[in-house]
Amino acid sequence: MSVIKGKKEDKLLLDFSDQQYSKNKIRKSLKAAEVTTVISDGKMNRFIQYYIKVGMYTVWLWLPANANGKLKDCDIQFSIHDNKGALPIMSDGRFRNQYWTRFESVTINNLVDIIAHCQRLNGLNAFL
């Protein structure tokens, strides 16, 4: 029996921080995104955790261990973080009225709405 080392790695999938993007541009970027959750070279396994940066918000994507290929083909779970940590989206006033907060896993179209909502909130942050 042999032992294989493992290492967790965080990887930026997309960055929507630099400007305001349309939902169509976000959707195209997400549909084209390629993911691999485990990379093995025989000696070590690297477990990849993907995130999307949207201004002051980070959307962490929780993908199945066997995800390999296009993001649109994966079962996507998510969490939203700001600079203080994870946000409780079911009770946080910024998110609780959004339809996608009630889903266990989301589709690409739901993820587009999540990113667009975070962009709007990030734009409002300038007025705080």
C-alpha cells in the first residue's frame, strides 16, 4: 500500500472586479470556464477550490470531487464571502430576498444572477 500526499489549492476562476459586466458577458465567461478539482501526478494530489472575485465579494464554488471539464456541466454549490468572512445569505439583509438563496445547488443562470447582484452591491459600497 502506498501513500499519496494531498494539498489544497485555491484558484481564481474569474475576476469581475475591474469594471461592470453585463449578464450576457458573465454568462459567456462562466460557460467557457474549465474546471478540474483533482490534479494527480502520481506522487501528490492537488485538490483545487475555485472562487470568483466580484469587487469586495468572493463567491466560493463547491464542486464535486469528480468535476472535470466545463463549469456548466457541474453541480455547483456556493458561498459568498466579504473581507470579514462568510456571509449568512439566508439571514443577511443584502441577500435574503433573492430567489437563489433557497437553492441547495445552482445552475450557470443562477450563478450569473449571483455575480450580477454582488456587482450591484459592490457599486453601492462606494456610497457607504
